[in-house]
Amino acid sequence: MSRTTIHDIAKELNTSPSTVSKALNDHPSISAATKELIKTTAQNLNYRQNRLASSLRSGRTNIIGILIPSSDIGFFGAVVHGIEKIARSSGYNILLFQSNVTGEYEVEGVETLLQTSVDGIIASIAKDTPNLEHFIDVKKRKVPLVLFDRIKEELNAPSVVVDDYKGAFMATEHLIQQGYSRIAHISGPQHIKIFNDRLRGYVDALKMNNLPIDEDLIQYGRNSIESGKFSAERLLGRTKHVDAIFAVEDFTALGALQYLKQIGIRMPGQIGMIGFGNESFSPYVTPSLSTIDQQPARMGEEAFTLFLEAMAEKTNGAASPELNAEPKKIVLDPVLVVRESSVRTPQA
């Protein structure tokens, strides 16, 4: 069976193929009534728009590439959900690639998305990215690039982040307000800005509350359940005087929590615990995990809005931002989520 074309629709309605094409693409010069008639006829004739031909004519594919470190981390899934929510309503589909937190796969992901001729890329940078050449190449090709969460300031790309410093300050101060005073921190790789910001927030919260900074209470991990277990073991082996732990993210907190339960530590009575990220499992572990919510769905929505702004600039002929230009940066407020693991009670 031959494929229905716009010529078939035009013949059926005794109009021109140009009018049919404009109506199917919602051109403002075509009346609403004519658009409705043409779209109904197209549907009756089982017409399917040729996306490739349409993209060649318009210079757009209406596909947005999304690059995330890992789909195993609920935070990134929630960001993608936020992107997709408004992308679909704006006529875009998404193409998702995960780097598995490695720079090698990240480079491959960027190349794959560019070869697919996506209209733009929204990305969170991998921990072990070797350099930024692949992202610089995206900008040189004048493909809109928006970063979220794990960003690199030197790329000068529009970005959406949560205030990691403020979130860490809030988490640490919450523990202090619960009466904990020997608060340990399991941090992450310090070449990644978000983890460095969280370490600074922890340190400054202690200082602001006149508590000493003890290097023995800081352990650097790799952001995983196993790293959380190992880090908690190291902390307690180094000093017995720990009464709370602020973990840099929830998977690390989960590992630490599992280790403490394994050795018979009561939480929050003997040691309080708070994480960062509000992962989907956090309310359901025992004790339920206090944490910092990063508003991931809103982060995704804001990231896509920045992409639309970049596309509008490109369509209007605005030059692609130079590397030394000041990009737009949206900073979201973190939200403290208090659960059982950090709340001291008379019975604890």
C-alpha cells in the first residue's frame, strides 16, 4: 500500500499541497477552520508526517538530547521527568543517554547526540570526565547546551543548580539543633563543585555554631552504598566520639546506616544521620532517612525553559554566546526533609 502524501490530501480537498503543508504545521496564515478540515482529512487518509523531510525543511528535529550520569540515581530520573513534562507540551521528544559516571561514555554520548542532529543538549557532567573538549565542540557547532546539577563554570553555559552550600549548612545546623555536637561528614570527590560546596556548608555551619572543625570527623568517599559503609567504619575506627553523620548524598548515607545497624548502633539515639538528595528509598529505610530535597522535577523544567530561550536566540539570529560571556544561571533553594534518623526524642 502506497504512503499517503500531502498531494493526496490536497487532491481530496481540491486545494494546494502548500496549503496542506502549512495547515499541518500550524502556519498562522491558515485559518483555524481550514486547519481543522485538513487535519481531519489527513487523519481519515491515515497520513503520517515524514519527520525526516520536515526536519530537513525546518532545520530542526524537535528532539532534545539529555545526558545524565546514571539512571540508577532517582534524582536524575526525576530531573528527566521534569524535562519531559514540558518538552512534550512544547512539541519536543527526548533522547536519553547515560554516561555511567565515566568520562569515556560521556564523550561517546555527546557524539551520539550530535550525530542524531538533536536541537540541543541538556547535560549533567560525569565525575570522571577527562576534559571539556566534547562540550566545547557542542558550543562551536552552535548547538544549544544547558547544564544542570553537576556543571563546569568554565563552559559558560546556561545552568540550573540547587544551592548545595545552603543545603549542607541546613543539614548540619539541623543536627546541631537536635543536640548533636560531634558531627562527622562523609564527603565526595572535591574536584566536583557540588561536593566541595557541601563540605564548605558543613564546615561553616559548625563555625557559625561555635563548634570545632575536626579533620578526624571528615571522611572522603566515592558516593556509593559501599563507600558509605567503608567511610562509617573508618570514622568510628578513627574516633569513638561521633554522635551524628551528615552524608554527602543518600546512597552514601544508606551505606553508613547499614554499617551502624550491623554493629548495633541505635539511631538516632547514639548517632543521628542525614543525607542529601531525597532518593525514593529514603522514607522507607529503618530509621527513615532525613535528607535535603533538591527539587529535581523543577530543575528539569527550568533546564528545558533555558533550552527554549537558547533556541529562540538561535532562531532570531543571535550569535552563539562566547566562552567569556555571562550565562544565565538559576539557583534553586534546597528543602530540609526531617525524618526519624535525625530527630532526638526523650525515648531515643
